[in-house]
Amino acid sequence: MEMELGWRSRVEDAAKSKPLFVTIYATVIIGVLISSFYVFSALYSPNNSTSFSSISLSTTPVPVAIDSSQPPPVQQDALLPKDTPAIPQKPIWEPPHTEKMPPLDHFRLTKELVQQRVKDNIIIVTFGNYAFMDFILTWAKHLSDLQVSNFLVGAMDTKLLEALYWKGVPVFDMGSHMSTVDVGWGSPTFHKMGREKVILIDSILPYGFELLMCDTDMVWLKNPLPYLARYPEADVLTSSDQVVPTVVDDSLDRWQQVGAAYNIGIFHWRPTDSSKKLAAEWKEMLLADDKIWDQNGFNDLVHKRLGPSVDEESGLVYAYDGNLKLGILPASIFCSGHTYFVQAMYQQLRLEPYAVHTTFQYAGTDGKRHRLREGMVFYDPPEYFDTPGGFLSFKPSIPKSLLLDGEHTIESHFTLVNYQMKQIRTALAIASLLNRTLVMPPLWCRLDRLWFSHPGVLEGSMTRQPFICPLDHVFEINVMLKELPEEFGPGIDIREYSFFENPSLPKQVKDSWLDVQLCEEGSQGCALNQTSRPGVLKLPKRTNEETLKMALLPFKDVKVIQFSTMQDAFAGFTDQTREEKFRRRVKRYVGIWCCVMDHTPGHIYYDIYWDEKPGWKPIPPQTPQDDHPPT
């Protein structure tokens, strides 16, 4: 009525003015009526073949008076194809244009909230608590760098929700009210997180969207959506813990040859009847028994029936109830922590990896983070690359015979690792003395590390010997980064071996470098406080604490000090108390190798002071009393 009166008023005003204006107003009104007739004829004609999505729709809201006595108008998104978002996606990383945090209800998981991020009917989702904030930001940054924006992050605590909101990361509230600290793998809270995942899947599938569900401890290296679209008949596509290749190209793994567990850290669901049925039963199973691990429950259900193949070409298999079409993503390119960091399977097969999931590692969350840093796929803030006090590094020295000669045995493996470990021990002492961050060297291993007995490497895998092993194969990274009591002396920060190759390393660090070349005391040019040329310092071998500090004091502002070797670089601390604290600290830094065949227990402890124990040999504990870290 208000609109009608408005138009009538304008016409009456025009009638009182000059005839020209009457003509103009009449023409406009007639034109609008004719245009409306053609638009509605086109829309409701049975022969209409014009896609409504081809019409440009304004996203600017226009205030319109609505007669409440009439039926509500059809919503705009009801006329759009289901894969077209009702409103344009808000750019990732664009902070909100407000100073006030919206109420929690604004972030409640609804179909409308998900629809805002959906593209091509697909939504990518991860979730976590504030302890995994840096993992989540890394996950989101990789996707946005790949020009993928149809993702959402579920926040399990309000601290994470607020932090992501202000950073412009699309987030929703999971209503978990979870602790903001790292819960630890296998803990009761960890299992609670697993149940949250299943509830989330069961909630989103009825919305009618495809769901790519991910753990936060994985990163995307290549846009996976075109790959998933190659298998439109699949109800579920899942990653796995398979370590032996079943294919050598980028096709799905052969389900008949996959003997490892299906890993639910990366899996894709289509909203089909079969997948919804699976999600519902999986949720009911876990809620009925809190002792079931979510991944085990998933594997039990899909293996209730496995086979036959859906067809001869796709690689899909009938599973679960005999109707669900399941595909197993190739472990060579949807990588586990083993196929990526140990085998480098994708490199050997000349394939491009889509993802890496930090499984098969041994140092908790700190180990996962370090693995991704070693692979230069973790996003750290600028201060990580230019820390106060600067960095210390060294060129590792390894004789060819230790690396390549002889058989790959437990003895040859420990001989190789011990040789490197002694150099790292010296480097840790100098880093502690100079209050510098130690850039760890690449660590070479002859044997793989696992949780169970094996012959050195997994049979059928593509593990090369020797290989650069992740630091957590030997060192307890979680202990190295942990704040220890005063009795362990000052902490020693570390960086990954690939640190200087990282594109994020700033120019001011690259350009501030001192090479320390060790020399025999008394030889020509081997004197304290003498530089043979700019950026190079000669330093006598076996220098003691005070001499070393005095020699390097003039270079305290240099960002990087690199030793030509750590062999005989340091004679030891002169302060006996400091020496004892240092020894107490670094003894805790090394872990175990696992595991020998035909012996229980099968693990062998590394000993960072192995060289001080004549006759030391790499053998597992012979009695229960022997089963403890070296003293």
C-alpha cells in the first residue's frame, strides 16, 4: 500500500507540472509494466531454457515495504542452483568491519551459515581448540594460497572462535566449551574430539552439501577438489595408513591390496543415503561406548562388508552395507607422515602430492609441528625467522664409510647416529653458552623407526637406505622445547634443518653471517680475534668456555654464526655446576629406536654420552630394571 501511494503521489505531482513530465512519467510506468510482463513470461514459460544464474543479481539490500497479509515472497536463494551461494563469499583474511564481537548465536552451525562458504556444493571443514591455532592458520593459509575459499573451521572453545573471527577466517561455534590447551593423543579429551567429528559429519550431510573433512595436523599442497570430482559415484573417499604402494600413478589405491587402517584425518563424503546411514550408525556406535576410538569404529563399520568392486575402472568398492561406494585415496599423494617424510614416495614416483598428514611420528604436537617445518610447509610468524640472540649452525661431518659401507644393521645404524649425535651435543653446548638458537643439521639414519618390531625398513615400502630421517626419530622434540626446572639449566631453542632454505627467511638474516673455521692452535693464522677475511673467523680447536665467549663477543650482533665443523670445537664448560645442569638437560633430549625382532622389550635407548661408556653397545633392556633412559 505504501508503494502504491508513493507512485500515485509522484504521478499527481507530475500532472500539476508541465505536460512534458507527464509524458515522461507515463512512459516510465508503461515501460516497467511491459518489462515485468516479459520477465515473468520468460521465467514461467515451460519452454524457458535460460539459467537464472546467468542473471546478474545485486547484493545491495533494497528496503521494500511488504504487506504482511500476503504470503511471504520466495527467497532469492531458492531460485538459485544449489551450488550457487546465496551471497558472495567474504574474502579470507579480511578482518571484520566492526569493533564488537557478535553474539555466539551468530556462529551457530546452520545450513545457512555453511551455504555462505559452499562452492560447487562442496564445503571443506576442520576443527580444533586454541592449542592448535597455528596449525589451523597454516591449514587455512594453504587453502587460500591454492585459491580455495569454500572452507570453515569449527571452534571448540570461544578463545579460538574469537581469534579466528578477528583474523577473517570463516569459523563456527561447535558448542564444545573445551579446554584451550593441547589435550594429547589418546587422552579422554582426545577421544571426545573424535566424537565431535562424527557428530559434525552427521550434522552437515543432511544439509545436502559434499563434505571434505580434515584434521588440523594436515596441510593441503594442491587443490584436491578436481581430484575428488574424478570419482562422482563415490559415497566416501578416505585416506589410509598404507605404507606399501598399490599403484604407481595417481589412481585410487587398490582396495584389495590395502591392508592398513583407513585414516579419517582426510576423507570426503557425498550426501547420499548410504553415506548418511553410515554417519548415523557411526555416531550411535561411539556415543554408546566411549571406549571405542573413532577411527577404529569407522574401520569396523566399512569392513562389515568389503567387495566386490563397483566396476573394472574406477577403483571403487562396495562396502559397509553393500550399497556404499568407497574409494581409498592413494597414499603416495594423499600422504601420511611415513609416505611423505620417510619414504618420499611421491618424489620417487614423480607425482605431485595433494596433502600431508603428520601421522607416524613420535613427539606429540611439537613433533608434528617440527615435521611440517622440516618440510617448509608450516607458516610461522616473522619473529620465528629473526629471533633475539641470533642463530648457531654447523656443517655436519660424516665419513662415507659410516653412511654407505656395509650392511644396514642395528649396529651400523647406531654407529652412524651416534657419530652425528656427538656433534649435535657439542653444538647444543655452544648454543647454550652463546644464548643462540641452534639450527639442527639434517640427520641421517640407516633404519626406520616404528612402534613394533621390523627388519629395519618395512617390507614392500619405498624407504631408501640411508635416508634423512625426521628429527623425532632420534630426539624427543617435545622435551627439547619444554620449559624445564632450574636444575636443568637454561633452555636451548632449536630450528629445523631446512631453516635457511625457507623462503620466509628475511634478508637481514641472510646477509648477517659469520663463518667460524676451526684450526690447530699454533698453526699459521690460527689466533684469537683474527679474521682471515671479512665474514670469516679462525678459531683454535678445543677452545674452552671463557675463550670461546671472548672470541665471539665482537660478533654478538651477527645473526648467524656457522662453524665449519663441531669435531673438537669445544673443550667443555669451566663452570662445573653449569656442566652438570647441561648434562642433566641433554640426557633427556634423546629417545629410543624401535624395535628389534624376537625380543621383548624390543626398543633400544639412545645415549647422548655413549662415547663416555667403554664397550657401549646398542642392545634392548635385558631386564625390567634396565628399562629406563640412560643415566
